[in-house]
Amino acid sequence: MENSQKNLIIQSVKIGALFGLLGIAISLIIYLLNINMLSIGFGIVFIIINIGLSIVIFAYGMRYIRDKYFNGTISYLNKSIIGLIIGLVSGWLAGLFGILLFTYYDPGFMEGQIDRFIIMLEEMGLDEAGVMKQEQRIRESFTLTGQLKAMFIRTPIFAFILSLIIAAFVKKQKTDNESTVL
């Protein structure tokens, strides 16, 4: 059983790292295409894609580790741990890349994004006090401290809650009609 727990951690970290690399690739595409990251439309699409990919990858990791290292039967706790590790590793890896890219490599990119956001707010008719409040909030969130707060507070909360939910839906035992996970 100890070997199974070790494999659970190792495989979860590997899957999380691959998911983190996917997050980095998405960030690079957004950066290279200069997509307006702070637009409402982008935010909605990004959240849907992020949650959708997380669900698929967490569930895949839980089934893969269950089938390969736990002889087709795994506890809810172990499934939850798998999801949490995948979420933490991927979130921290992608978050670290974001910090390096937007804080050190090209801090002007986020300045441009924020300026576009402020113009959008003004065009929507938000009063000057509201615009200033939103500008201050968004600028603080893209400081090094704001980015670290997101990495070390929001990422664990998101990973924890999502892993608990997904673990409830991934079957404890592999069924006969369930395809083999590669």
C-alpha cells in the first residue's frame, strides 16, 4: 500500500506538471496574440475552458492512478488527493510562468491590458470614482504580491474544491464498461 501512495504522489505531480505546461502554452498564445485578457468575454471563455480542462484532467488522473496503481479500486480520499496535487502543481507552475512573463520579462504587457480595461470601463459609462477604484484593484492584483496571493491562496482553494467535487463523480471501482485509461 505504501508503494501505491508513493505512485499516487509521483503520478499526480507528473500529470499536474503536464497540465501546467498546457497552461503555460495557453498563456504564451494569449501573450503572442495580444488578446485583451481583461475583457468580459475573454474572462468568461477563459474560466469555462479552465474549469473544463481541469475537470477532464483531474478525472483522467483519478481514473488512471486508480486503474494502474490501485488495482481498479480507490478511496474518495485518495481521489481527492490526486486532484489536489494535480491542481496545485499545474496552478503553481503556470502561475510562476505568469509572474516571470508579466512581472519581469514584459511588465508593459499588463500595463497595456489594464489601460485597455480602463478605456472599456469609461466607454461603458462608469463614473470616474468607479473607474479609479477598479483600476486600483486590477493594478494591485497584477503586482508581484497580488500574483503570489493568487498562486498561494486562490489556486489551493480552487484545486481543493474542484478535486472534492470531481472525486465524488469518479467511480471508486473500475466497471466492466469503462474503457481502459492509457
